[in-house]
Amino acid sequence: MEEYIPESKFEDKRSNIIEDLVAQNVFKIDGRQLYELSLYELMKTYTEKI
């Protein structure tokens, strides 16, 4: 039986930012896939888009 391990708050925040960027048709940043980027890089781009 597998034990459920909740995602960390950082991973949850990162996932939410990726979802929001994809909703705005942003799939790559500087030629890199969103999931390859750090939370810092994602937040920087996300705040610039708003």
C-alpha cells in the first residue's frame, strides 16, 4: 500500500504558475520548457506577464 506524500508548498505554487502561464499560451521561456525552470525563473516571468 502506497503512502500519500503531499506536495510541498513550493511544488504546489510552481504547478499553479505553470498552469497560469500555459493558459496565457506561454509554453517555453528562453527556449526551455516550463517544467525545466526553477520556481524563481517561473515567478519572474509570471510577474512580468501580469
